[in-house]
Amino acid sequence: MKYDKEKLTTALDILYYMLSTNSLEQSKCPKYYLIYEQDAEVRDALELCTERFGLYLCRRDNALYLSSGVGNKVFGVTNADIKYELGKGFNNPEMYTVFFIMHIIVTEFYEESMYDTHRQKLPKDYLLETIDSKIRAMSDFEDLQKLSEDYKFNFSEIKELWDSLPTRELRENSDDEKQKGTGSKITMMNETIYFMEKHDLVIEHNNAVYPTNRFKAVIAEAYNNQDIQKDIREFIESLTFEGGVEDAKN
């Protein structure tokens, strides 16, 4: 399909705006959003450009969000980038544990084949118990190292690290608990939530985690794609430990 130069230019202007902000929201940029809604040629050109750049265009309510595809060397982030963003003390085991917790958060909000979340919030105490339960369930596998190789995801390192951590860690010469860092299960969970908050995926309020519209859009359009580690998500979702946690209230 041949595109009118003005239409293509407008589509690229919208893409540039979205790359700068990671979103196109009607409330923040009504001009571009209205053009996207009403001009089919601009919309088609924008969708073609994002596809060619290896990006997912994720729509939710009156907003569009960008998500980079797997292995996107231009717009994606590397493991080194993620470890740097997470901060001091985050090496491969800690980074994979953050990924594992993120997968759990997704599977707790979404049941199979559901377009939307089936709960409004995820209490942090329930989340911590769920992480513990799923990691204990890994003990049922005789060769966790081979399982890690099969899935190309370091389950063995995650279990080894998690089992080595105390549930909580006190500040030096204080009775106050540390809330950030890599020294306890609680701090590792908190660091994961902080990381997701920085990327506008969740909001923490009153010791509970709430999904954002961007989270819902990305999950609906990108995370369920076959390329986005669906097999890992399904495996983590299947991990159960007898005597596990009770379901969290909505």
C-alpha cells in the first residue's frame, strides 16, 4: 500500500511522540489521539511502522502504549541495562528472581484466556506467601538444572537464592526493617514492585499491588503473544505446593 506523504509524516510524528513518552493518552495528547482514532490511513501507517520496528502497539480504554518485542536490539533493553536499573547487588540470580516474581504477579492477576484481571489488587503478604509456595514446589523436580536448561530460565539459581534469604532484614543498629536491597525476601519482592512501578506497570498502595492500564494493555496485547515466554508463564502458574496460600481477596 502506498501512503500519502503527509499521512506517513503524521504517523511518524505520533510514533516519535510515543517513543518519547511510551504512551498516547487521549487526556494528555487529544490531537494525536483523535487523528489515530479518525484517520484510517494514519492508523494503518502507524501500525505498519511499529510492526517493522519490532514494537507492540497496545490499546486500553482511551490510550495506546508501546512495548518492545523479544530481542529488540534498538528499542528493547538488555540484561545489563536491567541490572544497572535495579541497582547495586543485582547480579544474574537476583535479576532472574525479579523476573520470576514479575511472572507470578502476572499469573496472579490473570487467569488463562482472560482479557482482563480477575482481581483488583494483590496484597503484598499474600504475594510473598505465593512466591514462597511456588519456589517450595520446585523441590518436587528431581533435576531443576535440566528444567532450567529446557526453559532457558534459571529456576535453579532462583531457588538457591530465595532459599538462602531470610524473610526480613533489619537495618544496622535498628529495629526497623530494610525495605530495599537484595538481603531478604521482602526486599527482593519490594525491589520488583519498585521496578514495575518505574515502568508504569503497577501501583503500590496500602501494602497491596494494583495493575495500571499500561500493565493491562501490555498483557492483553504483548505478553500473551507466543514469543513472550508463554511457556515459562504457564509453568510458573502450574507450580503448586500442598498446604499453599489461600486465595487473596479482591
